[in-house]
Amino acid sequence: MHAINLGLLFDVNGSCLMAMCVENYFGETPDLQSQLDLAYESFKRFCKAEKNHCSQPPFKVRHVVKKPDRIMLTSKAYNGRVLVEWISRCSSDFAKQRPHDQRLCLLASCAFLG
């Protein structure tokens, strides 16, 4: 359980979130932090709609990009499970919008398996 919640999900959640931000899934914005702000708003709407109480703080670049070659979104164990559920839904919706983009189909698969 801890290997997934406090290990694998950091990488899955961070990588999928960054990929969706780079592709402007959450909206056209001038920079990464603006994308993360929109993503967090989406996440909070998801939590409210699903009645998931989650203490995940707002997404910040420094919380996602740990090193130039290390992307991960750290979270408490329960928060990681809520995040992956939200990311799975978002990435699945995004893949449906662009069905011929194999990268997005792979992204949705990775999030679903997370």
C-alpha cells in the first residue's frame, strides 16, 4: 500500500498533471503556474462534486518539478488516491477529445492504472 500511495502515485500524478498542463488541458494560460492554478480549481470542484474531503494544498511549480529531470507531485497517502482518481477522469476526457493522439491515450491508461 505505501509503495503505491507514497511512491508510485507521486510519479504518476506529477507526470500526468504536467502533461495535461503542457497541452493546455485546463485552459490557455501564459505560464505553468497559471495552468496549475486552473488545475487546482478543477481538482477542488471534483472533490466537492464527489464529496471527497481532501487536504491537498494548492499546486505550485515547486511542488511538482523537484529537479529538472524529476517530476512528481507529493501528497499525503489519501490525497494521492483522490488525486489519481481526478487525474484519471481528466486524462480520460482529454483522450476522448483527441482520439488520434496516442500520447493522450497512454496518459489516460497510466492514470487509470495508478
